[in-house]
Amino acid sequence: MRNPLLAPELRELLSKNDVTTIQDFCRFMHPKAVADFLATLSPKEIWRILRSLEPSLRAEIFSNFDEDVQLDIAETLSRDELAQLISDMPPDDRVDLFKRFPPEKQDLILPALAKAEREDLRKLASYPEGTAGAVMTSDYVALPPDITVREALERIRLEAPDKETIYYAYVVDEKRRLIGLVSLKDLILAPPHKLVRDVMHKDVIFARVTDDQEDVARMIQKYDLLALPIVNGDNVLVGIITHDDAVDVITQENTEDIEKFTAIGGPHEAGVYMKLSTLEYFRKRAPWVIGLAGLELFSGMIIRHFEDVLNQFLILAFYMPMMTATGGNTGSQSAIMVIRALALREISLKDFLKVIFKEFKVSLLLALVLGLLLWFKITYFTSGAEVPSGFSLSTVGLAIGLAFATQVIVASLLGGVLPLLAAALKLDPAIVSGPTLSTLMDIMGMLVYFSICKIVLGI
Amino acid sequence: MRNPLLAPELRELLSKNDVTTIQDFCRFMHPKAVADFLATLSPKEIWRILRSLEPSLRAEIFSNFDEDVQLDIAETLSRDELAQLISDMPPDDRVDLFKRFPPEKQDLILPALAKAEREDLRKLASYPEGTAGAVMTSDYVALPPDITVREALERIRLEAPDKETIYYAYVVDEKRRLIGLVSLKDLILAPPHKLVRDVMHKDVIFARVTDDQEDVARMIQKYDLLALPIVNGDNVLVGIITHDDAVDVITQENTEDIEKFTAIGGPHEAGVYMKLSTLEYFRKRAPWVIGLAGLELFSGMIIRHFEDVLNQFLILAFYMPMMTATGGNTGSQSAIMVIRALALREISLKDFLKVIFKEFKVSLLLALVLGLLLWFKITYFTSGAEVPSGFSLSTVGLAIGLAFATQVIVASLLGGVLPLLAAALKLDPAIVSGPTLSTLMDIMGMLVYFSICKIVLGI
């Protein structure tokens, strides 16, 4: 059982340099918990502890540090220590770290690795970020089809210490093309003398190295898989993506989507808020805050264009924030529903017309309700004489209500269609959401508002 | 290999009533793929196919349908057929379906189940939604500590056909209290004569039935677990949550968060956009669109209060949309960063002061840059005489720039603090985000804008 009281005790052990007890602690706790705990120490102190452990545990704990901490520790190591550590790491974690080294350091490390590892590292590092290839690991169990279940179990037992998962084994032909899958459960339940070929699942769910990482993660989620095999263009098995990496991809993509909804720039790993320096944080936020404020100059230009209308009917100014807010809200609602449905692979581009129709129907209802409410409020609950003589409050209410209704419909349609357009252009649908969309709606809203009021009021 | 060309062929088989080939298809494909495919048929047709399959496969495919489809199929079954089907389902899927039956139907089904299943169902159904208890399954392998590894493997082999996962086995004492964990990998690699007690991990990561489902899902993600054991108040093992359910919880919570950011009401399962009727969709959206528009009446009241200022300086109206947009954008950025950091368990309530300080520093920089830019734009790039005599454009620029700077700081601080306050009140931090926050910022913004302009311009 987890005992949080261990923490202060361990701190004391560190100061006493009691290596044996610290080793026991590292072996007893989950490697991630050990990493979290050790992360409070300096890189040199961490390495003193890690060095005293057996290589496999050392690499496992090391892999569980954040990449920044990994880099800091790597800085303190000699070339040979680092090469050894990298060799012991799981291939997917190893390549993530390797990619963050500066080129000189990469060139220094590569020759110090064994040939097989060097080639594996080069290969994995060659896949572009965001693809299945960049997330997969080369650490999986592959079996030929013509051995028996007993032989297969024996092979798995032998390979188990080095493999990330042994619960799925992939069956490949003599050219390493993927032809089947057996789970350890299948093997345990099958008669030992049967051939792997006869117990394997032939309908293997797989993805390609070039597939989008989010698509692949969603497949793992959809089919409740422990791992998904990844093949190249010739159907040759080149790696697997495990369930734990899939959930990290999903979290990362969610964080990016959410930050796009609120216009915070750059790609992001999860969990960085407290670590961002003020300047980094400023750089993430400033372009959007200032850029979008700049765009709002257009809404200013539109208002100025209708200066005369506003001068005569100052009451229009009172409803301006409501107008921009309503346009932004309805547009964002539509956009978010469509973006989320796209992200969860619930709809695709071919549903274009269905989305337009769905958004049109709901916006018509919203427009009707909101327009009527506003007309009613302005006609019956406006005190005082804010309108020039010759105009009734009811006419002004009609103008404003009609303008709001139009804006609700326009905003819903645009909100629904723009993410689909972005997707059609192979852009991330989330870019047309949140503040970007709101700003567009503000500009559109001021145009709709003053144009319609001008027409209805006949000025 | 997956062959999409099967689809039209299967359609033909259905019309020809070729049951054997359809059975082969159901056995060959992944149960989720079969369910997706069959979902296009009517409930009666689906049941005709499912009935012809062996009970375990039938229940597995059935569990992979959306709950709505499950309910539709259940409608067409006799009491005994339904009771049998429910008995064959995994306990966690079974309880999800059971909870959606009307009480009469629940009362009808329960007596038709075997006693053990009835009690299991009642027990699982008793945990409140959103807790670990409501997500967990009671289908796990438990071992006593004092059997050998060989005996443990034999037990797992015997239990394997009925268990959701056999890759983790939980070690319990005579009172079923959780005392250890062995993975199937550990058992395969351990000497067969050793005792389970001596090979098990004693530092088991676990959660309690009453824990929040998102906390538990995040633990599974953090420690890369296949499953997490769930104990009651007496440390008795009562269930496990598997990795695939954890990723579904994470997705569901993300969807809810995202919808809250854009003010779409109600709790949601993933993947519902296309299924929502226009009226349901309207009901999700209308309260927010209309409610928030209603709140904007306050910003209207504030503008009206400053009618004289606006009448004299109509130029102020040109910058109103920019003002509301900037307040909303900066406030949302701060809120989103804090909400996401809270959701990923990166910060907690005790970081209150750190968050305030961090937001203050970055907003000071943003305010400085934005205020100066605006002052510059208004002073040097405003054509024509929009200001009354006796006032210079530079003074107006100073007033507007200062108002924007103040709003940026206020919005950042509020955006950072409100989610923490919500969390302190045990509310979901995401409720103070997106449109709700923007509306608050609009009202606040108009107040700041006109007050500061009035003071600086001395009118």
C-alpha cells in the first residue's frame, strides 16, 4: 500500500547518503512515483541515485521524468553513460529524448550506440511529428505463423523482460508483413500443440506510419485495444502504439484544441502552466490578444461608417455589446459542436449539407425567440425618449430584433461551416473557433446590425 | 486484414437469410466493427443475427452498441431472453444498460437473474454517477497470497474465459482486503514454485469507490496502468477500472469541459451531434444564448448611464467592440490555462497566490503593449475631427489606452481567480469560462471603459 509518510523519511536518507534504503524505495514504488519524488532533487543528485540501480530500473525511472528533467540529467552525464542509458530506454521514449538533443550532441551519441539501436533510433526519428510513426515503439513481440502455441509461449517468455507489452503478439510472414494477431489470453487458452496460424485473429486492426496520431489514438480507444500495430506502405510491421501512449496523444490533442478555442498559441505538452516563465507565457498570449484587437479595428471602421445612424439613434449603442456577444456565442456553439464531432470522428466532410441544414433549423428557432424577446423588451420596457421624433420605439425594436435574428442565423451557419472548410483545406478545424470566430462575428455583427437598422428605420 | 468490400456483400447475405456466412462474419471481425455494421439494421433484424451466435460473442457484440441501440434491441426481447443477455454481458456494461431501464422493467428483470448476478447488479447500480464505483467492473482475477506461481497461472487459465482482463491479478487476504498485485508477465517470468506473496508488488496503486471518476482516470493515465483496483472504506477490493474505460471517461470529461467553454448545456456522452433532434439541440443551446443576451442588458444599462460621455465622444463607440473582445480574450486565456492546469492536476487550490502573481505579471506586460499601441494609433492615425473642441486626439488616445490596459489586467486576474474560487466551492472550474466569463467581462469592460475615459477626459 502507498504510504505518503515515506517522503520526509526519504529526504533524511538522502542527506545521510543511505544508498541501500534508497534503492529499496526505488524498487518498491511505481517508477512514475519514484520519478515524481526524485524530480525535486538536482540533476546530479538524481543521477547519483539512478546510477546505483540496475540498468533496466534506472532506464524505466528515467523515462518517467518530464523531458526537461531528462535533458537536465543528460547534461551531467559522460558520453558513455548517456549512450548506455539511451540503449536501456524503451525505443519510443528514447527517440523523443534524442530528438530534443542539439545536432552536435546527436552526432556525438549515435556512434556510441550499438548498430541495431542506432538504426532503430534513426528510423524512428525520421517520422514527422504528429504521425503514427513518431509515436510508435519498435518494442513488440512478433511470431511466425507456423510454430505451435507451446513454442509461441516459450518465445514470449524469453522476450518478455525486454518488451513493452507481451499481451499482444503479432504474426508476420517471411517478409515481416502483418498477417495476424494473438493475445496472450488466446495462447493460454489454446491447446498447446495447435499452430499459431490456426488460433490467430486474421482480421487485424492496424494503421499506417503516415496516419495522423489522433486518428490512430481514436482507433485504439474505439476498439478498446492494448496496442495497435503500425505497418509501412508494403504492409510490413514496423512498430506498435500502446494504449498508454494513445491516451497521452488524446490528452495532448485535447489541450491543443482547448487552447485554440481561447487563442493561446503554439503546440503544447500537457502540464506546463506553472513551468512557463512570464516571458514565455506572454509570447504565447500576446500575438493573439494584440492581433485580434487589431482585427477589431474593422468593426470600428464599420461603426464609423454608420456614424450618422448612431448619432440619431444612440439607443443602438446600448445593444452593441449584446449584439457582438450573441453573434460570438451562437457562432461558437455551432463551431464547437462541429469541431468536436469531427475530432471524435462522428462526422466527416461528406456531412457538409447535413450540418448546414441542422444549424439552419436550430438557428431559425433561436432567431425567432431572441428577435421576439428583444422587440418586446424595447417596445414595452424602454423608459424615456431615446428615439428621434417621427419614430416609434416599436419600429426601433423591430429593427434591432430583426438584426439580432439575422445575426443568429448567419453566425450559426458560419460557425458550422467554417470548421468543415478548414478540414477540407487540411487545416485543423479548431483554428476557426473561440476568439478568432468571435472577432469575425463582431465585424459581421456590426455590419448586419447597422445595415438592417438603417434599412428598417429608412434613414 | 480488414476488407471494407465485405459490407455490400453482407447486405446481400442478410436479404438471402444466409445465417452461416453471417455468423462467420461476426466471428471474424472485431465485435465493435460488427456492432457498427449491424447498427444500420432494425432492432429485430439485429436480434435475429445475434440470437444465432454463441452467448458470449452475442453479449460482446451487444455491449459494443450505443446505449440507445441497446435499449431498442432490449425492447424487442422477451423477459427471459433479456435476462440471459444481461447475465452474459460484462458487469460494467450490464449496469449501464440496467440503469437506463424504467423502474418497472428493472423490477421485471431482476427476479429473472441468478442470485449472484442480481446482487452484483444491485451493488454496482448503487454507486452515484461520476464516482469510481459507477465506472468499475466486478470482473477481475483475485488470488490468495499463499499459492504458488504455478497454481496462480492455472487459476488464471481457468478464469480467463469470463474475465475482462487477466493481465493483472489482485492479491487479497482472507477478508478480501487488497494486499498486492501480480501481472501475468510477472507470473510467466517467476519460478513456478515460488509463492505469489513473494513475487507480488506490495505497493499497489489503488482508488476508492467514492473517488471522482476523472481523478481515477488520470491516475490510470499517469501510471500507464492496464487497470486500477478500487477498494471500499475497509480496503476490501470491490472492483477494477480498466484502461479503456479510463480513456472514455477522459474523453467524456473533455467534451463536457469544451462544451462548457462555449456554453452548451447538459452532461454529454461523446458522439451525439448527428443524433440530436432539432428540438433537443435547441434546448441545449437556447438557455445560454438567451440567458447571456439577457445579462448583456446590464452592459446596455452601463452605456446608457454614460450616455452624455458617448454623445460628446462618439469615437468611444468605435472602440467598444474591441474593448469587449479584448476583455473576453484575455480573461478567457487566463481562465483556460488555470482550468486546464486544474483538470490535469497540475495545480491545486494552494497555488492561489502563485496564480494571481503569474497572471498579474503577464497582464502587466500585455496591458503596457496594448495600451501604448492604442494610444499611438488614436493619436497619430485618426483622420478627421471626431473630438469636441478643447480636447486633443492625444488625450482621447490616453484615455482609451489607459482603459484598455486596466481592462486587460482586471480580466486576466478575474480569469485566473474565478476558476480557483469555483473549485474552492466544489463547483466545476469550467463553469466560469468561455461565454459566461466573456459576458462578465463585457459588463466589467463597459464600466471600466467609460469610467476611466470620463475621469481622464475630465467630463
